[in-house]
Amino acid sequence: MSDKQVTGRIFDIQRYSIHDGRGIRTIVFLKGCVLRCRWCCNPESQRYEIETMQTQDGVKTIGRDVSVGEVMDVVERDRGYYRRSGGGLTLSGGEMLCQPDFALALLRESKYRGITTAVESMGCAEWGTIEKMLPYIDQYLLDVKHTDAQKHREFTGKSNELMLENARKIAESGLTELIVRVPVIPAFNATAEEIASIARFADSLPGVKELHLLPYHRLGQDKYAGLGRDYSMKDVVPPDNAFMTELLRAAERNCRLRCQIGG
């Protein structure tokens, strides 16, 4: 079977993105995730199963099975923008590593066509799964949520040892540009001490040059109601610009990386 014939399950394709890798990008959102982060803004991504969600426009089916060829037909539409901006394909989710064969085929086909690749991932998979993909990933946007295993488990459902171990292996491979991105979540990691700890960890990874702090928002809150699920963080207030600047300064004091707010 050729890469173009490999199939997988997605829930969205977003064109003209400028926040998910270099340049103008097309993001393919794969369904399925191993974590259940309390703040997740894409709860429809978590379950691999095809679901229905109530929206303002009626009931929407979430999830569809597509081939790599079908996805690349959409990606190819914006090749001119990629060429001028340095953009390309980004795989996101969910966690794209939950569909390793599909993700690998997408990355390989993209590289074969001369389109740059990026992934948004937390690195939560066996190392062999990630290692196979690295030669086909130009930019790895790695989601690091916390350095404390117990607190990570409390807020996401899983410990973080494997993810932090894989972060170091990805960095040491030297096969991709690695950028560490931190979702800043009140009551979870939004203190100067916790951000400083993540900054020190990121600074210890060979080759990493950037650390991005991504402030918590409520943009996905209505989706929980549409899925018939409770949003446990509805009373959490997003951090304001002044507070995010304080956290940025804490990160900068504890690493030599280029630190910024936003992706």
C-alpha cells in the first residue's frame, strides 16, 4: 500500500494558520488523545470514536475517515502560500501520535512533495513510534505542561515521565527543530516557580532555542455542553497580559532561550 492510500480519522482541516509553525500552514487535526486535560479547548478531539456535537447550527458529526491522498489534495491548494512564507503542513489533534501509521504516512507524503512539516504533540508514545517520524518532521512543537509528575497526573490523567524522557530524546536526536510550548493554566502551572522549573528543563535540552507561553482561554467551553460533558474550569479566569508578562520574566531569568507569549 502506498502512503497515499493509508487512512486515518480526522475532525478538522484548518487552512491559513500562522500560529502553528513557521509561515502559513494547513493544520490537520487527528482524532484521539491519551490525556484528558481539564482545560482542553478541543474536547471533540479526545475520543477516537466518531461523535455528534450540538452547535449553534445544529447537530454536527465530529470525525471522518480519510486517506492521505484526500488530505494532501486539500494541503496542495495552498502550495503558493507555503513557498512564499516558508509554511506547510502541521499535524495536530488530539495527539497525532495516537494514529502513528496515518501520521507517518502524511509526513512522508508531504516531504515527498516538497512541503515542509510540523507537528504539535506532547510526545506521549513509545520512543520507537516517535523515532520513525523524526526524519520527516521539520519542526516539533512540543507541549510541556509541568515538571511535577503528580500534579501532571492530577490535571491530565497521566504522569509526565515518558513525555519528559521523550523530549530529551527528541532534542538529542538533532533531527528536527524542537520548540517547547507551555499552556499556562491557572491553578495548575501559572506561578513563577512552576514556569521557572519548566524553563530550566527546556534550557537543558540540547538544541532548543525557543520557549512559548500560551495563555489559558475559554474558547472551547461551549463544545463541552455540545458534547453533553461538564467543563470543570468554567470558573477559572484567564491570565491577563500583566500576569503573563510576569511569568515571561520568570522564564527568562531561568533560561537562555528566546521566550515569548503566544505561538
